Amino acid sequence: MKLVVVAAGLTQPSSTRLLADRLTEATSGLLPEPPEVRVVELRELAVDVANAFVTGFPNTRLREVIEAVTAADGLIAVTPIFSGSYSGLFKSFFDVIDNTALAGKPVLVAATGGTARHSLALEHALRPLFSYLRAVVVPTAVYAAAEDWGGGGDPFTDGLGERIARAAGELAGLLARHAPEPRAGARADGRQAEDVEDVVPFEQQLSALRPPTA
């Protein structure tokens, strides 16, 4: 199972990447088997995304990232909130992806900001964006304001931790339901065991057609 994490933080380290890592860890821990995780830092692709808008074509590096996102079984998308909405880089990246490529894909949306007053951006900006792309957005969206991050041994307060756990559980549940299940008796080559057992060798079929000898 492949899980891709898109983080649009602009600094290093960033609270956006920290939230993305916490969501990834929580989701992975709830799946039957550890997923193959890939984290995409959009700040490293800023020039590639801008060039894609100018030329109309993504370069090799950006195209490979887009293919990873569209081929993933699930997606975690995290952005900082600027001026009451997602960052321009975050929006631009998803603008260069075909608007049908994420159809049916389970997505967990999350955001970070300096104040809790921007938390509604998840509902009036991020959720409509992925709904337009026909992705399946989990019910719980996670917002982390500056005051949500605690000190000491616990990197986040109980309230944020509970939201992370709930959202991760919803995404893990969708991923489990979307995972393909092997059919009973299936072999490694994809053929059914009973199909293999019922195969009659050609020589045996040929001898059955020959007339009996005296």
C-alpha cells in the first residue's frame, strides 16, 4: 500500500511538516501492514511548478512526483494558511494535476496557522478543492494553530492529538476498504489454484481423440 504525503511548508523545520509527520505516523500505525510512505516537500518543487504553468508541461522531476501522487492508494495533504486560505504553492501544485487523476482517492486534509481563527479555511478552501477533484475526503480535517503545539515530552496538546488520531483512523479505514483482496485460491501469478488443477495436458487430450486400436 502506497501513502503519499504532500507538505507545503516553506521553512525547515516547519510546523506544517511536523503535522504531516504526526498524521503519517498515526495512520501507518493503524494499518494492518506498514505502508510505503513518500513525503513530497513542495518548497523543493516551487520553480518546477512555476515553469509548468509557463510552458504547459511539467519537467521530469515534477512529472515523477505527480505520477507518485496519482498512483498512491491514499494522500495526506497539509498546507500552511496564508490570508485565510491555502498557500499559493499548494494550490498551484494541485492545479498542474489533471482534475480527474484523484477521483475516488482517500485524502486527509490538514493545515497549520498562527491563530485558531483560520481553522475554517479547511472547510471553505481545502475540502471544496479536493471535492472538486472528486477525491474522497475524510470527515475530520486537522488544523494546528501555534497554541496547539505543547512543550515538554508531548509535541502536541491533548486536543490536537485527539483530532490527529480520529482523522488517522478515518483515513486508515478508507485505505483498508480500498485495498484489493486476493481471491481464494489465488496463486502468486494471479491464476486460480482450481484453474491450474483442471488443466488437461495436450497429449492426454490428443490421445482421447484417437480411435481405439484392436
